[in-house]
Amino acid sequence: MKNSQSIARPRIAMNSALCAVATLVCGAALAQVGRTDSYPTRSVRMIVPFAPGGPTDIVARLVANRLGEMWSQPVLVDNRPGAGGNLGVEIAAKAAPDGYTVLITSSSYLVNPALYETLRWDPFKSFVPVTNAATSPNLFVVNPSVPAKSMKELIALIKSQPGKFSYASPGLGTTPQLSCEMFKLQTGADVQHVPYGGAGPATVSVVGNQNPMGCMAQPPAMPQIQAGKLRALAITGAKRAASLPDVPTMTEQGFANFVTDNMNGIFLPAGAPAALVKRLHGDVLKALANPDVRERLLVQGLEPVGDSPEAFAAYVKQQIAQWTKVVKQAGIKVE
């Protein structure tokens, strides 16, 4: 009995010591997670769930370069295209919430929950919203051979030639395509959708008059409009774009509540500490305030935003509700 008691006492002491050490280690780890004064101490990965060259990629690279300069650490843009943007988002959702993986994505984040029956990520549970870095409205454009000079004239032209008009979009479920579907729902216009694998091919198809009209985000359409190879009839923003002051909004042309844009939102994986969200948010805003970054965004037809995490979260919720309604009304399905 004496021997068993003498053996038990050292074990109890050892267990107590181990518990104390574990507590200290956990406490130190938690403190480190909560601290942001030394963040980042190594390279940061910024996932873009699309191929290089698109609006989200443009925003990502401008912001990443500026953050890298501020932090004296590389911010590496990691393009992970596939599955309509879902592949890259899924990769980001599985990453550790330590600030070393950041997601920047488009409005596909807002639309895909309605388009796909099953997703391996949840727009509300898998991520913490940081900020909407920049937005770009969509544009309704036509080939210059189309005689319409306004949306009203375009509607009359389409209705005078039923079954003969088609519109190009960057792809199924993109906000440009959904903007056209909203247009069809409000006007009853008979227009066939022709989806392409991105804004570039869709723009080229309208320039070449394979499709007389199209809808796409402002950045890829701007060079063709400036060159006179496309005519912009309307912009879907809440106000006219400074870079296209002569192009009226859809609302100005009598379309009630017709405001659609393309976000470029920054998120962290769920579980990221509030202090880290605050630090990243503040530094992204500093990056967006840089005159060179701001000018380069505006030249591309992108409007810097930089809203608060709370305002961005509310925007995400509102937009998901809006696009879910449009997808259901238009009967859009991903095969």
C-alpha cells in the first residue's frame, strides 16, 4: 500500500506539471493569435478563384502589391479557377484562420448558393467578411451596326424582330447574365442567351457581331467602347461612371430598382480573430487610399469601396437574397 502511494504521488505531480505547461502553451498560442502587431511574419497567400486577367485578379494584384510593401512580406496571388469560382473558395474555406490565407472573390460568391444544389462551403458560416475592395457595374452594349441608341429603342427593335436577337454574357450565373435576365423579366423581350467562357470572348463576340448585344462588367468592355467597336447603352450602377459620363443608368431609363454590380470582396476563413479582421481591414483601406492604386482601379472601370466588415456582411446578405430571387424567377440551372 505504501509503495502504491509513493508511486501515485510522483504521477500526480507530473500530471499537474503537464497540465500547467499545457495551460501556459495554450495561453501563449491564444495570445499570439489575438496579437496583430507582428503580423505577418511570413508570406501571405491571396486566393483568387478565377484565371489571371479578370477584374478580381486585377484588384487582387493591386491590393496585394501594396500590402506587400506595407508589411515587408510577400503577398502571393494564387489563381485557382474552376467550377464557377467554387474551387478556389473551397480551398480558402479549408485554410487555417490565421491570416496567412486570404480570399478575394467576385459576385459569384453571392450567386452560386442559388445556382448549385450542393456546395462545400457556406457563404455565412465558412468565412468572415473583411471588406468589399472595389466594385464595377455591368454594361449593356451593342454592336455599332445596331441602330438603337437607348434601352427604349433597343426594346422596340427586339420586339419588332422576335426570335432574332441574342445576347452574349461571360457565362451562366454571372451577374452580367443575371442582369440580362432581369431585363427580360421586366420587359418581356425575346432574347436568346449565349454564354461564353469569360468576359473576353463575350466581348469579342459582340464586337464581331456574332451576337448583336451583350452584357458584361465595365473593365473588359471599356477598351472596345473607347475604340468605337462597341456602343454602351446603359450602366447598371446606382450612378453614372466617371469614366463613362455619357452612359445613363438603367434607373434613369425607367427600370425601377435596377442596380447590379460586381463585387471584389475580401474574406478570411471562419474563426479568424476579431483583432486580425480589424488589422487586415485597416491595411486594405490604406492600400485602397494609395493614389496610384486608386487611379489604376478607376482607369480599369473599378470603383474603390473599402466598407466596414459589418456593412460588407449586410451587403453580402442582401445580395444573396436578391440573386436567389432572380435565379428562381428566371429558372436558371447549372447542369
